[in-house]
Amino acid sequence: MEQALLYVAAALMLGFGAMGAAIGIGTLGGKFLEGAARQPELIPVLRTQFFVVMGLVDAVPMIAVGLAMYVMFAVAG
Amino acid sequence: MASETLTTSEYIRHHLTNLTFGRLPDGGWAFAHNADEAASMGFWAFHVDTLGWSAALGVFFVLLFRQAAKGATAGVPSGIQNFAESVIEFVDSSVRSSFSSRNPLVAPLALTIFLWVFLMNLMDLVPVDWIPWALGDHGLGIVHFMKVVPTTDPNATFGMAFGVFFLILFYSIKIKGVGGFAAELTLQPLGKWFLPFNFVLEGVGLIAKPVSLSLRLFGNMYAGEMIFILIALMYGASIAVGTFGVLLQLSWAIFHILIITLQAFIFMTLTIVYLDMAHQEHH
């Protein structure tokens, strides 16, 4: 039972993290494309900022992924 | 290892274990032979592979740039000089755009962080089994475990983040004074009548900086290495599955190049931004 719960925990962490990351980065990417369509000459500048913010939005989901992998493989076996 | 055949979970566990040297519960100092022994060492466990690889890569970075600096000419630049100059220009423009005060420490710190984290992450592209086999049971037989990517060890990432946190506190107190720093923590965003509430809010924000800095890097690298290990499992199945594994390894490695560079860049940029926030008066 404990083993099964550990797997469910890892699955929840991964699932919610993926949902949050997908919604956040999707919205961010949409705004980036909007901005790029308005002012194509600013694309390099916007692209740098896009990657910076993507790294920040991705941070907590990635932390969740790291911990979920640890639970799934190093704890649950 | 007693038997030569491993189950998949044993293989994965083996590749997730650091080479640990520490004090065993009976008082003797030795390398841990398995993960349970390593856990029993508690505080007195040194991850020798993390310490060794991070130190070696740091020395390599310093020697490489020293070579570029010593051989620098005003004429036609050599390859190393070109590389060093482009990296330094990149870091210089990043610092100039994010950091608005005067501090000669920040740009060299940013350069060190960027290249050191990048080099440590780059070790993830070496196939998972090569170095452990060469140094371990199939090769020289020196050590049982070897994790070559220091940034998959939360000790390494937290160590760097603590260094940045210490610098944030140091410069906050140096520029604003202890009173100014305390005022910034307790009098924002609501007035002085809400002091405990302000302190909790600002305290969480302050602690979140090093914690998120280190765990972001750790999470990305740990997940990436995990997937490399899972792909490496395919090589033991059959020729067909192994060939598919080669394709997967290649595509994941190419994607991982982006992640490696991006995470190093984000660590550097956030360090610069946090130090800038530490130097600025809030109003």
C-alpha cells in the first residue's frame, strides 16, 4: 500500500507540475508571438526575455519533476 | 558487486548514488558500499565525486581563461581568445542591462557562475555509463559509484545558492545599513502597524530566492539525468530496442544542450538581478 501511495504521489506531482508549466509557458509563448508580430525587428530582444521568463515559470514545475523522480526511483524503488 | 546482472531498479539506483566518503555508525571512516550505508553516515558524508568534479571543472575553467588572457594579442585572435572574448562580452552586456549600481565584483561573479554551471551541466552529455565503468568494476576498479554531474547533487546547487544568498545579505547590509535592511524587511508593503505580517511576507520572499535558485537548477539537471539513465536501460534489452535507444539518446541530448545553457544563463541572470535588488534603495 505504501509503495502504491508513493507512486501516486509522484504521479500527482508530475501531473500538476506539467499542467502549470504548460499553461504558463503557453500563455507566455502566445504573448511573445503577439509581440513579435507587432514589431518583428524586436524579435531577438523579445526572444531573450522570453527564455528568461520561461526559466522562471518553469522553475517550480521543474522542482516538482525533480522531487517526483526522486520519489519514484530512489524512494519507491 | 556480487552478481553481474542487475534489475532495472537496481541499475537506476546505482546510477543515482553518489560516491560517499564518511563516518560509519561504528566510528570508522570509509567509502559507502551502498545507498543505505551512505544514508547512515548522516552529516559526516562527503560526496567525493561531486566535490572532485566541481573542483576539477572550476580549475579547468580558470586555466582555460588564464591561457586565453596570457596569449591575448591585439592582432589576429586565436580560437581560445575569440571564445573568451565573446563569452565576456555576453556576460558584460547581461550585467550592464540588469545591474544599475557600481560593484566590481558582480561581473566576474556572473562570468564564473555562468561558465562554471555550464561546464558542470555539460558533464551530463557524457553517456551515463562511460566514466563509472572506466573507474569502477569494469575498468580500473577504483570506486563503486561515480556521478559525474555535480549539479544533480543538491549539495552543490545549494552551496552555490548559499554563496549568492550570503552576498545578497552582505551587500544589503553594507549599502543600506542594518537599520535600512531591517526597515526594508518590516515596513513593506503595508505600514509599520502591520510589522509581523510584512516580516513574514518579505521573509518568505527573501528565503525563496536562494531556495528557488538552487532547486531550479537541481530539478532540471536531475530530471535530465534521470531520462538519460532510463534511455540507457534500453541498451540492455535487445539490438532493435538498443538502436531505438541510440536515437532517443541523441535527440534528448540535443534538446538537453538547450536546457544546460539556459539553466546556466538563468542562474547567472537571477544572481545579477538579486544583487541589483540588494544594492538598490527601495524608496
